[in-house]
Amino acid sequence: MLDIFDILGPVMVGPSSSHTAGAVRIGRMARALLGEEVLRADIGLHGSFAETGQGHGTDRALVAGLLGMKPDDLGIPESFLIAENRGLKFRFYTAHLREAHPNTAVLDVEGADGGKLCLQAASTGGGRIRVDRLDGVDVSFTGIFNTLVVRHQDVAGELSRILNELSVSGINIANMSLNRDRRGGDALTVVETDQKIPQDALERIRVLYGVLSATYYEKEAE
Amino acid sequence: MALDSMQEIFDKILAENKPFWQVVRDTDVEERQVTAEASFEKMRVTWRAMLESVDTYRADRRSVSGLVGGDAQRMWDYAAARETLCGPYLQEVIATALCVAESNACMRRIVAAPTAGACGVLPAVLVPLFRRGSVDEEQIVRALYVSAGIGAVIGYRASISGASGGCQAEVGTAAAMAAGALVDLRGGTPEQIGHAAAMALKNLLGLVCDPVAGLVEVPCVKRNVIGAVNAVSAADMALAGIESRVPVDQVIDCMGAVGRRLPVELRETSLGGLAATPFGQSVKAGLEKERRA
Ligand code: SF4
């Protein structure tokens, strides 16, 4: 679905909406869902990202996103230098994934407080992205909405407890999915919301029985 | 999607007694659930970003491959030194198209319109008019709605990506958008806007996407020039009362159909066209060597 500002926009640092702007968004999504400053990143580039990524600054764009930059940030070309100054260590490799979109990146990131996250996402065109896997679990969301990711034990009633906390804060749900990792007993719930989720609601969700962690991506301001 | 055809826009203009730009703005208001003011301000911000992409140009910047940079300045220097063949407005259009497209290749901030590869076309025709004071910001913002409406219809009926439709879908669409904006700025009728968009698109029909080494550099930067100059000629023809014989929606559908029939080699894969020339291959080989080093 394209709106007129997908036609006239985004305002972005070049040269390519898919290889640069989308890559920044993927990095930024990984940082948000890690929920802390990124200190280490192993970044796999797949398909066209691997082939023409360097010429399009895909590598610098991904690192810029990990540093929290948005697609219009003029610091993107200098992101490697900024990363060095901020103590972010990163490494790139060529990933060979099966059945992945040609513009896909896999990011293994580690945070200052020891948190870890593995995110696989595709740049689907025009700077839009789609997250396809989180910590080994298949998911599908785009960052068009505010996005809450909750890891929790697969116990009865968990979902309704999470949704209850959101509804008391007056938050409308746009999309939702509960994904189980076949191998383990944990579940991963992704909730996309119309409104921003306030900090206190996040804190209440984090201390719910059975919740292991809750991280949150706030959609880019207009 | 609310803007399915140019005909639908024409019908709404009559039925609701609104100008072209307002039909597009009201569609945005409805779709994104924002106020009319918020929509207009967002378009203004978009325009100012375009203007800034021209103002912050520097001739000494080079792209990653080193193939792109400095040509806009060459055009300006030439125009300052002697009389150009094309005259004062078009020489600015050419230089501005080069400058924004070069800036894109050099990782500067631009407005994708409709894509980053074709980002130079709209500013190329609009900024020179604005600079010489022939139009003000409000008029430009309205004209941008007109161009966005045309782009939205093309995106819906055909394609705006080189990977699916070739360069006719990127630079061709940008030219149609720019032609429509120009006719609007000159007080043309909605039908004239449609004819201008149709002619601009027709004239680039079949244009392939063949970026050397897969980079948005060669031939992309100079294709922005042909997109912009083509838009100016289409707009002037439409304002002269010249009509596209083929109706605009049919031209758009035809562009989509041609795009689908383009072989995959000529749709951004860099396996054909200029990318496959000995020169294109050598650039690619050079970059690969650098990457391995
Ligand atoms: S050649 Fe391809 S990449 Fe270059 S501007 Fe045209 S469509 Fe875009």
C-alpha cells in the first residue's frame, strides 16, 4: 500500500531507497528490539545486499541504524567512524540464506547490558522493511506501526494479560501475532499498535508473570 | 487505494469542484487520517528538503565508484562562460538534475521522487522556476500534490521500480510527474496535466534499467537530465494545446505492460544494457577486486 509520501519521499540519504534507506531502518529496528546500546554486531548480507551493498553504502547504512540513526541522517556515510568512537564493534560476512528476499540482512547483536538478539529482515522496496525472523522464530512485521515484542513462557492466559496492560493505557491494537519456537517452550508475541506505548505500560508488562523480556520499536515520526 | 486512474481524478475535479491538487491532498487526508494542514505541511517539508538537496551541492564530492561527481558544476561553468544552445531555463534544469542525482550517488540527503535513482527530475524543473521568482512556495507545494497524484496512479496501475518495470518506471514516471507539475504551475487545465504526463511517459517508453555494477550512478545521473528535459517539452506541448492521442490511463497501462515484457537482464539486475558493455564489466571487476582486497 503506497501513500503519496511513498511516491514523493522518503527524504533520505542516497543512493538507493532499498539498499540504503531500508538498510538504515533494519539496523535501527535491531537496536530498538535489543533495547540497549549495541556493542557488538555480526552482520550477514544476503543476495543483492551482498553483491552491490558496498557500492550502495548498505554496510554503512546498517551500522548507522545500529547507532540509532534514521534514513535522513547525514551521519550515515561516516557511521563506521562514529561506531568506533562509540565502542561498537562490527563484522560483515556474506550470508547464503534459503528462500530469503534478495535484499536481506541477518544481524546478531549484543548489547551493553549483555542482551542478545538475532534479527533477519528484508528491504522490500522504497525504503520499507519487513522483519522475517527474530531469535529463530518466524515473524512478519514492518515498523509502520509501533511494535512491541514480548518473549514469554508459553503459559495459559499470557496473551490476555499483555493485551490487558495495553488496553488500560488506551492503546489500540493494529496487528498481533503469537509465535512459538518449535524447539523450546517459549513464545514470542508481536503486537503492533496505533498509539505509542508509554514507558509505564512497558514496565508493567515486563514484570508480568511469565514474561522474559519486552522490547519496543517506536515508529518514525512523520 | 483511492487514486486508481487519472480519469478518476478528472471526475472528482468536476464532481467536487476542486482543483487537481486538492483532490490529491484530500485523498491523503483520508488515507493517513491527518488534517489538511498536517498533510500540506508535510508536503512543504518535502519541498524544502528538495531545495536543500540543491543548495548543499558540492562539486568535489565523488561517489563510491568514483564515476560520479562534478558534472553539475561543469554545466554551470559552461553556462556562465558562453551562451548555451538550450537557453537560460533549460540550462538550469540540466544542471539541477545533475546536481541532485550526483548528490544522491554521493550519499547526500535527497527526496526519492518516485525513487532515489530518479530524485533529480522534479527538483530540476521546479527549483529553477522558484529561484527566478516566477512561482512561490505555496504554488510549488500544490504542484507537488499534482505530481504525487500522477505518481500514485502510475504506482497503482503500472510500477515505479526499475526492478519490476525498467527505467521507464522510474525516470519515466518522474518525468510524467514533473510534466504535470509544470502544467499546473502555468495554470493549465486538468486535461492538459493529463496530456503532459501521457506525452512525457510515452517518450520514455521502453527505457531499460541497466545500472553499471548495480550502482545508482551510470547511467542514472544523466537519465535524470533526459527525464527533466523531456518533462519540460511535454509540458510546453500540452500548454500549446497539443494532445496525447493515446489517453493517459492507457499510456500508463501500456508502460506497465511493456515493463512486464522487459527481459530480467534489463530490469536492474545489471546483466544487460550498459552494465553488460565492456566498460560496465570492467567497472564491476574493479570494484570486486577492491572489495576482496
Ligand atoms: S537505470 Fe535503473 S537504477 Fe538507474 S535510474 Fe534508471 S531505473 Fe533507477
